[in-house]
Amino acid sequence: MKFTKILLIGVILALVTHMSSIAGEDMSNPGKIPRLGDFTTPVLSPGESGDLNFTITNRYSGKILNLTLGLEIYKYATLRESRMIDSTFSDPPTLTYLGREYGTKLVPEVLLGALSSGTKLGVVFTIHTKKSTPHGSVFDNAAYFVRISIRFEYTEGNQTSSYKMMSRGYFSDSDWENATRGGGLNLTYLKTRYGVDAIIPETSFTVREPVPAWPLYLLIFLAGLFGVLAIIFYLHETHGYFPSLDKRLKEWSGKLRKVRRLPEKGKNKS
């Protein structure tokens, strides 16, 4: 009886494995699609440059071929306004990748090549701004949103298929509302409209006025002042323990009283 149960379990596992191999890999499964993570985004002052980087991890069981990356700075937003970055937007931030200068968009898209299963690939872009680049203030940061797309090929058996995955920024508000109506995600609708196979994250970076240095200097001055006052108070309470310091403190106190009396004498004479 025990042997029969073990044999039955083995047959079931074999059938499940066989059915999985027939069905193939679910390329749109959120737990299997290439993972974009480890984002590092800069906070820039107008005229500065900084690095924006992230990693792409292949979570499929096989190798990804001809992995191609698209990137675009597409939207500017503060607490007061939001604008799309188009031909009317003056002096937007620009991108540099591997020494090649682009505008706000990678044209052509960057070919990253093959990526083996479980392998992580890092990409680094440099964001450039000008003094005249629209920016936020110290209390109202300006965010520039960056949409991301990837395309690649994947082989299962004797068949190689192409896939395209895009972030939220590529879809119109109306299409996104239709696709997410009811609380879920209608990927079939987005695939019909955009040919997309899965949704991937996007990122952003900040451009704002530099934080002024004078508050820091003021805090340092106040800290020093209160430190001196604390020492004076301590010496006053421990009278006799530090004779030389006590003597100087009395001299300073006497000079201070004399300075205070001068205006009073002037008033009495008048």
C-alpha cells in the first residue's frame, strides 16, 4: 500500500512537470519578468550633472537575447504644475550613456546584448542640466519622470519569440484607466493597444535650488554662543574652584556694567 502511494505521487509529479514543459514559461508573470531594481537617482541643482543607474536581472530559466533598452525623460512636475516634455519645453535635462550624448530620449535605443538566467546587469546614465533648466525650490522639489522600455528575444524549444515591456509613462491616462478599471490590470487591453507583454517600473530624479548655507552657519554660531554661556553659568555656580577664571569673569562683568552705565550718565547730564 505504501509503495502504491509513493508510485502515485511520482506519477502525479511527472505529469505536472510534463504539463509545465508543454505550457512553456509564463513570460508575462510579474514574478518572472526581468527585474528592474537597485535604482539610484540624483538630486541636482541647476547646472549640475549626476548619475542615474539601475540593474536588470533575468529571472527566466533561459537566456535573454538581443536585450534592448529604451529610456526617456518625459514629464516635469512640482506641487503647483505638471508638464509633458516636448518641443516647447525649454532647456530640459539630457542624457549621456557610455560617453554618447543624447537628448531627452535614447535614439536609437541601446542594445545591451544577451543576459543569462539569474544574471544581473547594471546600466549607468549621466543626467545633465543647465542653469536655465526648469527646477523647483527648496520647499517645492521638481521631479523629472523617466519612462523605461525593454525589448528582447527568448527561445523555447525550436521557437524564438520577441517581447516588449514598458513602464506606466508610455500609456495615455485614458488607456491606463480602462486597463485598471475594477481594481485589476487588463494586460490584454494594453497588449492590443501598445503591443506590450508586461509592465515594468519607471524612475525619476530631482532638480531644485541648492539649500542655502547661512542657516547652517547660524546654527553653528548659536551652538557656540550657548556653549560659552553654559561655561559662564557653570563658573558662576562653582565659585572658588577656578580662581584665575573667576578673576577674569569678574573683570568682564565689571567692564560690562561700566558700558551699561554710560548711557544712563548721558541721560542724567542732559
